[in-house]
Amino acid sequence: MSAVAWAGLLRASHPGPTVAVTALIGVLAWAVGNTPATIALIVAAVLTGQLSIGWCNDLVDAARDRRVGRRDKPVATGELPESVVRSALAVTTPACVALSLLCGVRSGVTHLLLGVASGWLYNLWLKRTVWSWLPYALAFGSLPAVVTLALPQPVGPPAWMVGAAALLGVGAHLVNALPDLDDDAATGVRGLPHRLGSRVSTVGAAVVLTVASVVTVAGPAGPTPGWAWVVLACAVALAAVGLSGTGRTPFRATIAIAFIDVAMLTLRG
């Protein structure tokens, strides 16, 4: 396969979200006490799952992306043949199944059904409906269970961690959809962010992510460390900036809150 095709595959995998989710699961797996070997398996399982979701997304959206002239989509431009994407999916999808189950049946089934299947269901159908947020909530909310169920003595994750992760997923969906609202609307995609509009989606993301911050601070048992309250105050301040700002300020503030939530989720976990 040519270097151009490899580069196209990388771009079509949605590398930003793929790396972010894979890094998050790796840190969570370490934070709850998994062994290095199990952490490696979990990371590999989630990475192959995210790759399959990203490639599926660009393959399904290729015709719509061509219609609106998306030059950043290698499948739509023809730079990356669809046959290459299908071949990549034929490798990564079974690999994801095998790697997930090697983490333990309960962990693997949770990842495959709530994580990977939710992503595929979003690509194939829910992206165009008012329920577009649900796959994100399920997929992100399942991440704590994937790592705790992979422990030598599997346990369910604490409810606060599941709730915070699910809220992070909904916020990520709202933020992730913002740059493509016009192109999506032009091709008949009417997910929740498209129905809410750019401003309401930005405000909604800031609110949801701030609530996630509150959950990560107040949720865990025992006394809350002072630094956690300081970080929460920063998140609330950023939300205030986002709600009152104009231009790109609300978007940047919301992204900053998301980073805070990821850090808090791993540190408090």
C-alpha cells in the first residue's frame, strides 16, 4: 500500500478523538490498578475499536462529504479508495473483538456492546436523529466499567465515575459537532446539536461539562482535597466566560472545561 493511502487511512481514522479516548482509557486503567499487561490489552482493544469507528464514519459519510465539497475527507476526495477502508475494517474489527475479550469476558462485552457498537450505531443511524447524544453517553459512560471489570477481581465502577464519564461524552458530542453543523445540515443530518443550533449547543456543552466537573469533585467518598475545589472553581469560571463570551471564546472555554474533566476523572478515579 502506498504512503498516500497510509496517510489517508490515518486522517480518516479521526486521529484526534481516537488518540484522546485511547489515552483516557489507558490512564483510567492505570489509575484503578490494572497490571501493565492488562493496560496494554485495554489500550490495544480501545485503539482498534476507535479506528474501526472512525473509518466506518468516513466510509458511511463519503457521499455526503462529496456533496458539500469536504477536502479534508480522503475517502470523499478519492485519495483513499473505499476498498482500502473496507480492508482496514476487516482487520481491525475482528482484532478489536479478540483484544476486548482477552481483557476478560465482562470487560470485553461491555466495551464491544456499549463502546464500539454505540459508535457504529451512531455512524449508521443515530447521528441523524435527536438521539445522536446517546451513543456518546453510553460509550464514554462505559469506559470506567471496561477498566474495573478487567481487574483480577472484577468490580463495577462507582456510579459517580460512570455519570461523570457519560456527561463528558455528551459534552464531547456537542463540541465535536459544532464545526460541521452547516455541512451536516446541508446533507440532511439532523442530530441534537443541529436542532439546538450553534449557540445553544455551545452553551449546553459548557453546562454539561461543568456538571461533570461537579460530579468528579463531589462524587467520590471521603473528604474532598482542597486542590479539587480549586480546579472546580476554574471550571466554573471558564463556564462563565463561555456563557458570556462571543466569537470563538465560548468554544475555547468549553474545550478547556473538557480537558479539566478528563484530568479530574483520572485523578479522582
